[in-house]
Amino acid sequence: MDPAASQSMTYSGNKRKNITPSEHEQAKRRKTLQESEEKLETGRESRSARICAMPDLFPQPITLNELVELLHYAALGKTGGNKKPSWCRLFHQRKIKALNVVIVEGLSQSDFYRHYLSLRHLRSRYTTRVTFTPSPTDIASAIFSSELPKSDSLFRPQRHGENSQLDKALRIHPVITAYGTQRRGLTAYVLTQEEMIKKHFPVKGVPGFEEFACTDSVACVTDSSPLFGLDCEMCLTGQGYELTRVSLVDSDGKCLLDQLVKPQNHILNYLTCFSGITAAMLRPVRTTLRDVQAQLRTLLPSDAVLVGHSINNDLMALKMIHQHVIDTSLLYRRQCGQKFKLKVLTEVVLNKKIQTEDRKGHNPTEDAVAALELAHYFIRMGPCRVVELHLEELWGYKVEEASPDCASSPPLSRRFADVLQTHGRSVAFIGKRADVALSLSNQVWQNSDKQVLASFRSQTKCPFLSVIQLSSFSDHLKRRPPHQEVQDQRSCTILRNMCVVFAGPFPAGFSQREVKRLFCCCGPVHKIRMLHTAVRLHAEIQFELLEGAALALATLNGLNVQGQNIKVQRPVDESLLDLELTLDALACDHLNSSHLYAFQHDNASKTELSEETVRETFSHFGPVERVLLPTNPGCRARRHAHIQFNSPADKRRALSSSEELRKQNYLVSSTLTPTHLTSWVAMTMLRANTVDSHQIAAEGEESHTCIGSQDQDSITMLKLDRRLRRLFRSLPDGTLSVVILGGHHSAHSPGLCLLEVKQDPQGETGSS
């Protein structure tokens, strides 16, 4: 901006009155906000489930109890007296298909904004962001063990003639939740293409399987289609696992093919203890992989359904694609993607012994027959009967019949996890071994984030409530050198410096009060430090908000103060080299893209901003959805506002009219500080007393080590963001996804809660 234009600004030392909004005004704002949200709810763009925060003026941090309140409502609606959460709006709750909560240990809100550019998925995909109050209790346990209101309507009415204990055990069983209780034909258990892709089957058209041979399969099979059992043995070569033996049996268990195969590459390990294959057995063999592929294509009719145990491994070894398969490891499924061994299933269900110790390795024909018989048994008996007969032997459940003279049944649990399972909805915890308030059968323990992600994505069906704990960043912090606190404080200093400008030189005798009076025309000033050199006077000005510093640079640089031009500039530091990129990304943030920051710079005016005057001024540029005004007690008078327009185009029109608005005593800029933060500086000050400034200076000689550690932080953040992106993509449409950065309770550093409902791109504009 032209410095000459800046000189027309006048400043006054008159004190402003402390005017607080009346209850009537606050109620009116809440009503306006609710009406605008209801309009959106009935619009075409909101016919899918979605969530948004309810910023009554500027929002407050949420607690763990408030988050749990949302999860209760998202899962059960108003059933049993559940209430809608007061801090957010969840539209079309009945369309929520699942709940997924990711707990990221060791990260805080300030860490998120320190590494804002690295966390591209988190900052762009999650449109709702709320400050989270750190909890001293375990978050996962608090979610599972939270209690719902006392109400009989929480529980399903008991069906006539059913044993309540057995009925509950069946409803929560993984086999029943996957296949129901009714006996059905074989087509009910044939894997869909989506399931095959998720379980890493070779599928036509999927990258990586272009050279795989395809069988001649019809598009659809029927309940009368023939079943064929398949099993393969492999050895280890220089190129990985390769086929050494293949067996195929027909629906009656008759062996159609039992063929040894010569691997193409040099064998490193015959895996004899598993495969039974020795070097002597393969020495005379001339049959190749291509030969057995041709034989299988000849033997299998077009409507054949292949049956095997973890049959995806067999097809990968055969390098073949077959469209219709039944996997017995998924029929007799366990919680959280775990699988039974074929040997165990055969012994318990079929009362037969295979893979006995007296034999050298497995017999693929025997294994193929076992898998085939297990599939026949499951289809013939139905999932409900299979579970009833083998509940204790296989899954470790023990159902006790209630005695006839029992006066009354024990009260049903009101714990969230128990109520969900009573409704037939599965729950799961995946993370490091921990004392979580959940049955061990519903927990999967892994040693790394990579294993946690792989375990979750390997599940055939996503649990209705899944809590995932990621601890890579927390582990990274534990490996840091002893000066960790100094590095943390340095990171907070970098964030604070984003709100800092240096100005000067000022005329001799220019006071700190006069500097504040000059710069407070751009936004709330947090503090000022006067800098005295041998001949000149400068000042360091720290604003509360990012917009204050941006406006000071745009409007005060080159301003003539008592005959002397001052220069306003940002701190010069290597840590701020990407500052402009960060500010541009913040301006384009979902939370800010339609928001405008406006500051009333007329210091002589004793009237504060009101929603009515702001709407009257800015509605000329487009519909104003919401006006956010500060309400924090430390604000002596409201001089700034965040204005949410209906579209980013309306905001751009207002920015292009900045000179016209300036004549009306308004300075405007793109909103940079996310609206869930009342103050950017306050976010970085909560750990300020943990390290002495002299200690930071003493650590200056270790700057190279610190820079290396910060680089490692960024790498860890990039990996974390990629894993969260892959996890989000694996969620079914309609899932309420919650990512919790827990913060640091001991250091009083708040966390951050990010929320989003995953949408079907084609269903977002469909009818409700």
C-alpha cells in the first residue's frame, strides 16, 4: 500500500469503553447461526451426513467428555435419551455408517501448526477443527467405557423364545456380523471384487497384475455352481516365493491335478518343513508355471468357484486371476482380521487331523480337500449354527443357560462398547499393547504404526467403532537428545515470530505507549519490546493474530512518524524462510477460504463493532453467512471481526475494495488465524515457562543438532500424514472420522481434534 495513504491515519490516546455484548445480542447471534445452518441442512449440497463446528462467536476448546458425547449421538442418535452435542452440528446422523477414532500420541495443536505444510492430508481433508483439552485419562479407554443414560430403549427387545445371553453372544460375533444368522447359498460367501482388492487378491485391471493369466469366468455364479478346492506349496527364490506344487480337487474331493512345478529362478530355500518339497523331488521336474496355468484353465468350467484357505496366496503363486472365490479363513473369521489355521479348523469342525507332525511338510491335496469340506459344512449348516456348535472351542466364548428359577436377569451394561455390541455392531482397538477398557478379543496389538495401519486395512469389514492408536511421533520424541525441551520451546518461538514485526527507527523519546497506539490500528497487540541502539530507537511488536502482522506490513511500512519514515519488516531468521508459503496455505485453508478479517482502525471512535454494522457494511460484496466477534474477557473493546461469506468469490470482491473500505475506517485482509483459535500467540505461550531463555541461548552452539532434529520431525510428520491418508481412504463412505492430537496434559499444551464424514463423491448430490 502507498505509504502516503497511510499517513492520513490518525491516532488518539483516548481510552475505549469496556462494552460487553448483551445476553439479547448473544441470543440473536446464536439464532442467526442456527437458522443459517438449517438452511444448509435442507440444501442439495448437504444431503449426505456431514459435521461442522458451532462457533458461538469464538469457540471454546472441547473436552474428552464432549467428544464422547458426539460419538454417542453419532452411533445411536437420540436413542435412550442421548442429546445432540452442543459444540457441533451433525447433519443426517442416520447416514453415519461407522465411527473411526485415531489417537496420535505426542502431538499438540502447536505441533500441528508448526508442521502445517507437512500435514497436507490433515489440513485439507478435515474441514472441522476444534481445540482439544488434554485429558489425564486414557482416551481409548474413556471412549469404550463411557456410560450412556439409563434407558430401556438402548437395548433391543428380546425376541420370543430366545435365550438372552446366547442371543447377545451371537449378535456380536464376527461371523454373524459379517453373514447374518440365516442359512444361504454359496453365492452369499463368494468374495466381492472390493473385498478381493482389500485382501490383496490378484484382480483384473488392478495395477501390478497385468501379466497374470485369467481364467474364463462368467460374470455371475449361482448357488448351484461347482466348488473346486485349491492349494499350493511354495519355495523361496531370489525373486521371492515361487510355486513348487499345486493341487486341485473337484466338489466331491476327487483329485483332478497334483503337479510339481519347476521354479524359474534359483531356489534359496525349499521350505521343506512346510511344503514337503526337497531338491531331489524337483530335480527331474520339467513342468513350468505356464504349463499348470494352461491345465487349470482347461480343468475349470466357466462357473467354477475356487475354495481355499487364504487362497489369495495360492493365486499369487500361480500368477492367475479367478473372479469367483470363497476363502475359508474369512468364513470362520475372528475379531479384528485375525485368522484360524487350517489345521485347527479341520480338527475342531471336521474332527479330522491334517498336517500331522509325523509327516514331512504339508500335503496340498489334503489341504485342498479340508478347505473344500469346511466350505461345504459352513454353507450346509449356516453361520448361526456353526457359531452355536463351535462357539467355545474356536472363539473362546462360553454361554451359560439361565436357570428357570432365576428371579431376575442381571442389569445390562450401559458402557458404550457393550451397548454397541448389543446392537450387533462390532468394536475394535488397534495399537500398541495397553491397558484398554475393552475385551481382549476386540483388541489387536502391534509394534509400529505401519503394522497398525496394515492390520486395520486387512480387515474384510470395517468395525462400526474402531479406535486406532498411532505412537510413532511419541516414540520419536523419546529418542530425542536431552535438550528436547529447548527444541520444543524454540518451535513455539518460531510460531510466535509469525505474529512479530520490527519497526523503526522512531523519533527520539517515542514511548512504548505511542508505539502501541500506532500499531493497534492493525489488530490486537500482545506485547511491545523497545529496542535501544547507540543512535536509534526501534521496537518489536507482537500481535495476537497473524492478520495484525500482515496488515502492519501492508499499511505502516514507510509511514511518516513525526517527520521520520519508519520501516516495518518481519524477523529475519532461517526458520521463517517458508513463512509466506505457510501464510498462503492458511489463507486457502478450508476454515479460512471464505473468511475475511476486518479491523476498525478509527482509534477516535468510542463505539465497538457489532454484528449489525459489520453485516451492513460487508453484505454489499455478497451474502454474509456469519460474523465472528471476539468475546474473551481480556478484550477491552471489540475492534476486529472474522466475516464468513457465502463463497470465496465474495471474499475476493471485498479484498479488491480495500481502499473503499478503508475510507469507512476498515482495514481488511484474508483470514489467516484459524477461527477455532482465539489467539495465535496464546497457542504458543502455554509452554513458555518450561525452559529459561538463558538456557535457550546456552544451547545455541547445538543449533546444527537442533536443525537436524527438526528435519527428522518433518520426515516423521510426512510419514504420519501419508499413513493417515491411506487409513482415511480405506474407510467406508459415511464414516465419521475423528483424529485426536492429544496434546500434553503435564505441560498444559492443548491438543487438536479434527473431524470429517467421509463422503461418496457420487452420492454427495444424491437424494437423502
